[in-house]
Amino acid sequence: MSLPGQRIFPAAQPASNDVIQALQSVVTPHLSDNMARHIGIKGLKRYNTTGKLVGTALTVKTRPGDNLFIYKALPLIQPGHVLVIDAQGDTNNAVIGELIKLYAQSRGCVGFIVDGAIRDVASFTDVPCYARDVIHCGPYKSGPGEINVPVSIGGQIIEPGDIIVADEDGVVSFPQAHAEELLRLATRHAAIEEDVKAEIASGAKSQSWLDKYL
């Protein structure tokens, strides 16, 4: 077995379409609140202007400023995958740009999570993309790297095959095995908030949702 540093493993099977569709209507705060409010990716900026990201992680860990193993990961993409790149938070060189974006999309990639920098930022307005920063400097292509191993993205460990959900509030991830329970809890959470909104709209001076904390 290869030692850590240059391993390449097969991509995880994308989550079922039923799960993906169900999560399209769930906002990230409702998922975060039901994971103890401290689980999730932090420190990335959203570069798309429309659309929500729900998909399955295909992970890449690369040396800062290098994208050779991102190139190697592209042929492994299946429809529904999210390209999750651990570039170790480095923002001196962009590790993906428009060409990688276009090819990954042609393979069925539904979005990009990059703990590092991107470039050609205008080309990402129509596809979900979260990254640490933007810079014009391009990447090197000498390696090393790893594909489909656990990666660290903004303080969160993401395993290959984890579900990624991202919207205007940020990015969360969780194992596929937890999807059903999180969907149940998030649906209940949304219903409770609708009740609170109705109580606020009633104009009542006493608000039960507020009184319980006072």
C-alpha cells in the first residue's frame, strides 16, 4: 500500500438523487443548528451569485500553490460530485480557474470548495464556488498530492463521499449515513421557525419563543 503523500483512491459513489433533491430545500443554518452549532466550514467566501450547492465530495489534497493532483482528479468526477480541494489555505497561487471549472462541469461536477485561491473569478458566477481568496498568479504542476483522502477545509474534516450543502450562509458537510436524520430534524426546525414568524406577525406583546429565554 502506498504511503501517505501521493495516494489516489477511487471516487465515492454520489449520494442518491432523492437525498440530493430533498436537501435542495434545506438551508445551511438549519443543518448547522442540528449539528450543535459548531460543525461546518469557516473562512471561505462565496463567489457564485446564484444557485445552491448540494452534492457529494470528491476530495483532493494538494501542496500549496500546486494543482497537478487536481488535474489527476478530473477524470474521476461523476455527475453529482463536488470538487473539494484542500490547498492548505494558501492564497499565493490560484489552484483552479476557468479551464478546470469548464472541464469539471462537463464531467458533471456541481460545485467547488477550495481551501485556497481561485482565479478567473468572473467565470464562477454561475456555478457554486467557495474559496478562501482570489489571485491572478497561477499554480505549479509538480505535485505531490492525494485524491479521495480525508481533507481539512476551513476547520472541518471532510471525508470522500460526504454530502456538501452550501448556500448564501456558508458550507456544511456530513456523512451520507446522517442525511435522513438531519433532513428530519431540519424539517422540524423549519416548521418551528414558521410558527415563530406567525407569532411575530400577530403583533402580540408577549412572545412565547422569546419569553422562554427571558
